[in-house]
Amino acid sequence: MITFIASIVVFCLLIFIHEFGHFIAAKAVGVTVHEFAIGMGPKIFGFKGKETAYSVRLLPIGGYVKLEGEDEESNSPGALCNKSPIKRFLVLFAGGFMNLLLGFVIFIILMSNAIIPTSEIGVVSENSAFYDAGIKPGDKIIRMEGENYSSDIDSYNDVTYFEYRNKSGKDVKVTFETKEGIITKDITKREEINDKGEKTGRFIYGFSPSVADKGFFNVIRAAVDEFEFMTKLIVVSFVDLFTGNVPADSVAGPVGIVKEIGTAAKSGILSLMGLMAMLSINLGIMNLLPLPALDGGRIFFVLIEIIFRKPVPQDKEAWVHFIGFALLLLLMVLITFNDIRRLIGM
């Protein structure tokens, strides 16, 4: 029951924020909005405003804002197709932007209620890689260079992102800012040993970061850092997926997401909010990709019109989006099949 309720709340909130972005942008530029719907399928309830019908529908797997002249020709001055390219861009962009904004706002709340780790060394474990290299509390990591990736370090998330990009590389060159000046050390990470004396398979540096205070500016800075970290992680994951660096069957669909939401909900409200922030940013980025049937695909055609000063014929654009929508539905079916297969252990 917890999983069911949490999933409905998360999906509905993400959908509402996304469609609300389209809605307020459309209203702001004078586009006629016929319906604002949360969910798909049969209508559960709704009401009619002065211009717009508002409804909640049975299936919490999507939603829509029905705009005049969005997919058809119209002579109405309130039709989206009759608005300038910039105004159409704003309407199309607003949905994904609101999802990104929601993720950032959630990170502000989370950082206000969590420790804020820094790139400064707080504790060094004895007999660890950092300990043997002479690293002391108060030293600050400013650059890491590995076999597969190198990066300047400004926050603890940069260390985490470096580890993700460098994969399992054990030999790392780390530059520190110390009281004595800038030093660079060649570090070989050691395999972690748990409380039972067993090797875990994880190779670690052997340190814990220091923690920043929760002043207003530190919280905002930490929220920006979390947002940047999550955005980079999602974008790199997309690239890895499309380039074959990660298997396609590792992608989670609705069933897999519901399972993760249930796990997060049982861990507490902050865990659920963290997952919601990730899903919201993921949705915002995914929706703005230049793929047919998505807002990013429609934005792509608007940009073509701006560049070449001539719109693509609406019937041709509609066919592109129709084919793209069909392919997206097929992809969703395949991903859902993989979710169910993993769930039942096939």
C-alpha cells in the first residue's frame, strides 16, 4: 500500500509540474488552452473554467495540456501555430524547465536537512591509501587524474563523479592543497574490508570528508552542486546507453521505477524526495531531447524555422511526431517487459 500511494503521489506531482509549465507559458503568450488533464484514459472528475476544462483521468501514467492549433491548422488568434517561433519555443520548453526547477527546489530542501560534505579531508583511516601517502585532516582535494578520466575538484560530488567516470581504476593521481602548499600524490586505492574482516570488492581511499555548516549560502551552493552532479550523471548515463557502454536491459521503466519508489518511501520522506528530484530532472532532460513526439522534438522544428525563416509543413511535422510516438510506445513496452522479467527473476 505504501508503494502504491507513494508512486501515485510521485507520478502525479511530476506530471502536474510538467503540464503546469506548459499551461502557464501558454496562458502567458495568449494561447487558448482547451484542457488541462492529469492522467490518461477515462475521466474520473473535472470542471470547466472560463476557457479551460480541468480533469483528472484514470491512469496516472501521463497528462496533457490540449492547446488550440498544436497539431492542426487553425485560424484562431489563440492558436499555438499562429504564434511567433519564440512564443512557441517558450510554451514547449516550459514543461521540461519546470521539472528541472522542481528537482532544484527539492535539493534545497534536502540540503537544509542533511550534512553537506566538502572536498576537504575530515578523517583519514589508519593503514589506508591516504594515510600511507601522508594525507592529513584539513588537506583539500583540488584535482584527480585517473586511467579513464581526470577532473578539477570543487566539491565532494566531484569526487563521486570522478569515481563514476573513472570506473574501477585503482591507480589515481591526486592533487591536494595543504598548509605546506600544493602537493600531488600517486594513490593506489585499497580494497575495503568490512567489520567481519571480509573484502567487499570496493577499492577506497580511506577518508571521510569534512562537513560545511548549514548557512543559507552553503545550502544554496550545495543544492546547485547536487543539481549539477545529478544532471551530469543523467546526461552521461544517456550517452553511455546510446554508445553501448551500458546494456540496454539495465534501463528501468514504470515497473522498475515503482519498485524504487516503494523502497525509497519505506526508507523515509527524505529518501523519497531524493528519488523524486532525480526522476524530475531525468524527466526534464529526457523531454527536452530532440526526439520526435517529445517537446524537444517539437522545439527542434521551431529552431529549424528560426534558422531558415521558413516553417516545416505542419502535416509533415505531424507525421514525424506520429512515427516517433509509435516508436516510443514500442520502446516503453520493451522496457516494461524487461522490468517484469527482472522482477520475477526470469
